[in-house]
Amino acid sequence: MSRFFQPNITTTGRILRGGFGVILLAAAVCFYWVHLAACAVAAVAGVFCLFEAFRGWCVARACGLKTRW
């Protein structure tokens, strides 16, 4: 299981995932006034993207899919 969580993305990938996580969290704040379920989904996705960025790990790559970064 520890091999599954090994860092597997480059610095560029980490920056892109971190930026996407921030965008999703900002969207969650905007969705708060419109629809609470959309807010929750965007917030969870944003936190997960930030986790991937800080950890240097991509769930798609860990499952065997090829990604660009």
C-alpha cells in the first residue's frame, strides 16, 4: 500500500493541481449561495486536489493511467 502513495508527479503537475484545487475551493464559496450540494462537491474536490499537490501524488497515475504531468 505504501507504494501506491509514493510521489509520482513532477513539480509542474503539483503546481497545476494546486492551482486547480484553489479554483475549486473558490468555486465552492460561490456555490454556497446557490446550491449547498454543489458547494460540498467542489469543496471536497478542491481539498483532494490540494492533497495531491502537497503530497506530489496523483490518484490517476497511481492507478496506472498515463497523464501528461
